[in-house]
Amino acid sequence: MTPAVEQPKTTEAPRGTPQFEGLRETLLSTVAPDGHRAEIVGGNILMSLWPRGFYLPVMRAIRSQLEPHARKEHIVDHAPFLFTFPGEERAYGPDIYAAAASAFHTGARYTSTARRSPSSAS
């Protein structure tokens, strides 16, 4: 008997208000200066510095403390991803995150942490 392997499914990120969608499109087309990242905070696109190299040991220490407490289906990491929260009209590139693995089943340049039921995934 061969076990069935579930294939990853692409999920559509939920849409936000027209204003947020416009900000998100502008953000995705923005070329940030070297060493900077762009995020949406409070209805504005803000530039901030990426963490410096000496932050890595701190982020790894936090990650190692979070991982044992994360849900089985979650990933704890410190890679540069843009997370969008359309309901709050925010998009962040956190230094470290714990997120559902399903948030990364997308071809989009951003991930969404919105919960989706298996029947709503395309």
C-alpha cells in the first residue's frame, strides 16, 4: 500500500480595501535602497533598515526558544518575507516570525497569514 502524499495548494491572499490594494501594489513595485525594506504601516509605506549581521545570534536564540512551542503546522524562521494583513491594512517584513506553513503555498511576492479552509484553497 502506498501512502497518499498531499500536494501543496496555492492559496489566494484575501483582498483588502481598494486603498490597501493600491498601497500593496505600490509597495511591490518599490525598489528600496540597499540595506532597506519597505513596509505598510498605518496606511503609509515606510522604509526601514534590514537587521545588521550581529542580530543573527539573537534571532537564532529567539527562534530556538519559539520552535518547541509552535504548532506542528507552523514554521519559525528569520527569512525576509513580506506578510500582508489586509484586514488590518498592514504589510510587514518581520525580523523573525512564526507562521502557518500554508502561508507559503503561493507564487505571490508576499505571504498571507489569513486562515483558509481546505475547501477554499485553489
